[in-house]
Amino acid sequence: MELTQEQRDAFYWGDLGDYVDLGDGHWYAFYTCDGACSGGPSQHHGIIQPHLRSDGTWCCGSAMFTGHGRVTWELHSLEPLDMSPSLLCSCGDHGFIRQGKWVRS
């Protein structure tokens, strides 16, 4: 998906180049521990998942992996990323991450 310069400028979760493109206007980056939590530093605890709403503005969801929170997602594979169950954002965006791709529900 080709982003407009305005969309790139409005991205406020760091550098978009640090995120993996899942397709269909969805990206992710791993959320890692700062060293003060179980699992140790650089342990993948979950993902931050920015995505474009239907109006072209940004929204962002997140998911913590099993063992790293009260509500968690099962990690099937880190590369390509595959996890379950589906992700449902407060903006209404809903889908799965399967074999490194966003699959709309």
C-alpha cells in the first residue's frame, strides 16, 4: 500500500521503517521488555499494530503474547508472524495475522 506524505507525517509511533508491513494498511513491531520484567531484556512480549482506518487516518492496537499479561494471544510463529485469536480494535478494525499477512474478518 502506498502511503501519502500526509499519512507518513501523521504516523506517531516512531519510525514507520521500523515496522513490518502486513499488507492491507496494517503494520506491526514487537514490544520487548526493558529488563525489569519476567523473561528478561529483549524478550518479545507482544506487538504494537498500527493500521489505517477507512478514512485514511491512523489507529493503533496491541496484543500481548501468552504469559505476558491478563488478556493474551497465542504466538504460533515469530517469522513469519502468526498468532491467534483475531485482533479487534476499538475503531472496529478486525482481522487475523496469519503467516505474516493481515487477513480481514
